[in-house]
Amino acid sequence: MTLAWKHLPGALHLYNSAARITKTCPSRSGAFWISATKLSLHTKPRMPPCDFKPERYQSLDYNRILDIHEHHLTPVHTTYFPKPLLLHQGHMKWLFDHEGNRYLDFFSGIVTVSVGHCHPKVNIVAQQQLGRLWHTSAVFLNAPIHEYAEKLAALLPEPLKVIFLVNSGSEANDLAMMMARAHTNNTDIISFRGAYHGCSPYTLGLTNVGPFKTELPSGQGCKSTMCPDVFRGPWGGSHCRDSPVQTIRKCSCTPDCCQAKDQYIEQFKETLSTTVAKTIAGFFAEPIQGVNGAVQYPKGFLKEAFQLVRERGGVCIADEVQTGFGRLGSHFWGFQTHGVLPDIVTMAKGIGNGFPMAAVVTTPEIAKSLAKRLLHFNTFGGNPLACAIGSAVLEVIQEENMQQNSQEVGTYMLLKFAKLREEFEIIGDVRGKGLMVGIEMVKDKMGRQPLPREEVNQIHEDCKQMGLLIGRGGVFSQTFRVAPPMCITKPDVDFAVEVFRSAIIQHMERRAK
């Protein structure tokens, strides 16, 4: 007999000492792969300590919240879990629900909280600015926008020095599309399949993840091209990507020649030859795809693709909404990891640590082209409060060495999750860089078919019940997305990996029954 798990933080879970979970299937070598875990007394992973005491929740009753949500908010189902979490308070890497339960946040509000929930320094700056001046609009000057522009420009290479401040990633990418077309006098814009660049009517044309596509007219002139995914795509091997963890696929490449990259470049050339006009407006690329599950491209791909786009008269846009501000560790911006210099960079999410803020940065030449064609104005973009917060975020990243922490702790985390890939057949791929990680779940490693959604849902739920919040992504919602605030530590990673391992063991036990 196996006793059921009790889903309470810190609870003790008993497995029958003779319980054995075994999964057998053909391996890549043709032999049989066997994973057997003998479980005896098993204690649920112990959460790292936290000396922060949340306030007692005294607002609306949970059922009242659900009723209001059903009758007055969007009918589109977006919440995680069968019983959605009602979050009440946050502190750095921690979140607390209305019942006082504590969770380790490893998704950062969809890769948005960069330096930590309610970071003390950012809080103080925000409170000071709230008491001084909230809003002016662009018809007046204010010091915070100019202070912020100078700080942000210093972090970008020449000639990326002209900054347009807006409120969200979708707005930023909308504006970048307009810039590309105004500057080139062309229309067609290319983006990858699996890309997510926003949910506005304009950017929906660039977004190529099925659930976000619509039957309504949107994003005219946007064309998709094959995503050079070295795990799920037709080509890829064990040396292709810029990550401490490579795919398990065999690779016959030489040090100076990546065959997968060359094959995907041929596909990109085919898109240029068949599906767009002879001259194009531009090409959008996330340095690492976010919503699609931290998908990485072969090393050298973006450099060649950018050259091909420019030969067709287009500009190259790096969407840094999820990859920017030091999250990838080795560099401050994701495009730097590819050795490329884009013509336009868009950014949001981590820019304000959760405060609504975004930006487009481009060259003086492209900025002037837009100014000749359009009087661009944004009522709230660059307001004093947002810019004061943005400046504080940049200061915290530097003062607390958060980019370096992303590199060190992120690499540690990737390697720890990679060990689980070797332990469990249903973990098909572990990938990413810094604190942006994808864990792709499959039926088996050889077939790479996505693990059914209902099984992924249960693993996701089990992680939450043990106090770990992670995200979901991928075309089939088969990939767990791990992107914690940049203040996390190695003990936090140890806890998260143990929780994830326990959730997989529970899943395998259910399968074996």
C-alpha cells in the first residue's frame, strides 16, 4: 500500500518501502532504458528559511473574488491551477497567498520581476516619487525621464542611443514595426514560428503560437519562418547552442561548422525567396524564445540571418522583453550573446521590476525616419514615476551584482536540472542561459512527442502544492518555464530541483498504478 501525499507545506509523505516506479522504453541506442526509484520514508523538500512576515490578509473573501472574476473580468481563462492562487504579498523571491502560505517564485510574474518583489530600494524610490510628482506627459520636461534615458543609453552600444518610452512589450513591438516600415518604405516583416511578440492587433501578426492566433484581421504583412529549434526541429545536435546544457541529439559538426545552423539558414533563405517581397521591412527575433519555452537557436544563426535581412533592405529587431537586463548572465542584453548588433531593440517586463514600463531603442537615423512620417506621442510613456523606478532597478542590478548572480546561480540551476533529465525519461530537454530555463516534457526521449497536457498539468499542480511556482510554455504547453527573480541563491535552486524531482516521482507513481 502507498500512502497518499498530503499537500501541505512541510508535511511528511510516506511511501511504501517496497514501492518501485519503473518506466521502460527503447533508448536512443536501441537498448532498453530503465529508471527505477526505490522509495522509503520520503520527506517533502524543506523550504529555505524566510524572515519576512507577511501582513494578515483582510480583503475580499476567496469565493467573492472568484465570483467577481467570473462576472466582471475577462472570460478568457488565463489563471494557473484548478484552484487559482489568490496572491496577497510579495518579498524578493517569495510570494504569499491569502491564507499565508509561502511560495518560492520561479516564474517572476511571467519573467517580469527582475530584482525581487517589492525590493526595498525600489520601494523607497517609488514612494519618494509618489510624494513628489506622478505624471506630467511629454508636453513638459521632467528630470526622471532624462536621468533614466542617460542611464539606459549608457548600457547600449553605438549607435543604439535614441529611446522611446512606452508602457508594455506589445506597445514597444508595435512601435518597432512602425519604425521598420517608416525607415525602409517596405511592408513585410518576418518572425519565427513559436515567437511571441505581443497580443495587440498589430503584434498578433508577429506572434506565432497557436492559442494566440485569431480569425480576426490582424498584423498584415507579417510572415513566419521556421524556428531553428535544435531539440524539436528537424536539425540539431549536441554542440549547437550557447548553453551549459546541450541536447541529447547526436552531432557530427566540426568546431568551425554547425550543420544544423547551415540547414536552418537554408530554410530562412527559402522564406526570403518565396513568402516575402523582394525588399522587406524587417525581421523580429527574441534572443531566446520565451513563451515557446526558452527555445535557443544554433550558434551563429542570428548573425547570418541578420546579414540576409539587411541584404533585402530590412532592419533587424531584437525583442529583449524577456531576455534583457542581465537575466542571461553572460551579457546584459540577449543580442550580445549572439554577437549581433540590431537596428532596433525592444524591452519591457524586467525594465520596471513589474511596474508598467517599456522602451524602444534605435539609431538616430531610424528615429528621424519615424519622425518624418509620424507624430509619435504616448500619454503615460516616460512618466516620472516609471522612470524613477526604472533608474532604481538599473542601480540595484549593478549594486547587487545581479547579472553575475544570474550567471553563477543560473548555470548551477541548469546543471542540476540536467541531472534530472538523465534520471527521468519524460524530461526530454533542459536548455537556456542564466536565469531563463526551459524543461521540455515528452512521452519518451527518442520520439520527442509532447507529454499530454493533463499530465503536465498535474506535475505543475504538485510543484505548487510543495511551494514552488513555475511557468508553462511551448506550442503544446509541454515545457516548464523557469525564470526566477535575479536575487535567488543556490539553496533556493536546491529546493526547487528537489520539488521538481518529487513531482516527477509522484507522476511516475500515478502512471505505474
